[in-house]
Amino acid sequence: MSANKELRERRQQRLRFQLRRKAGGRPRLSVFRSGKNIYAQVIDDGVGRTLAAASTLDKDLRGDLKTGADKAAAAAVGKLVAERALAAGVKEVVFDRGAFIYHGRIKALADAAREGGLSF
């Protein structure tokens, strides 16, 4: 395993440990971004089940987006995951940014999810 991948995994595990302590039973909104797409899912760790998910690969979004790797795409995914989470009965979540810095696409997704009705 490369050094960068090991450091990324350590940051991710450190953040997840802190989130589990502070979550208070709330599901977590987990975000992953690749070079071409962005993915978000609301996970209930108590049961180990995904309650809602959205990504730039969804058929609902694919035709509307120019690319899956910009802030507009991240905002669209944030709104869609918020809609799906509210439909599943989830209003409060804990934001899990993984090992990614809270800025750029990650921040755009979080802001759009807040506007869509999620509270974190």
C-alpha cells in the first residue's frame, strides 16, 4: 500500500471514531469523491444499513450535469440525497467527510444537503 493511501485511511478512521462518539444515534451522511464523480449515502451504523444514497451516476442527474466532477454536480447530489433521506424519515444526520478536506465539492454537497432539509 502506498504511503498516501495509508495516511488517507488513518485520517478516515480517526474521523469515524470521533463521529461514532458524538453521533448520539443519528445516521451519518458519508461522502466520497473521485476524480470524475461524487457519491453520498446516509448510513445507519446501528443496523448497518444504507437509508438513502445518491451520486452523479444516477439516471436522474446524469443528463442534467455537464460533468460529475464540479461543484454544481456536488450540489445536485446533495439536494437529491437530502430529498431521499427526508423520504426515508431522516432529518438529522452527522456529516462524515471521510479523509477529504471540508472545502470545494465536499462543502458544496454539504450546503446543498442543508438547503434540502437535512440538519447537521
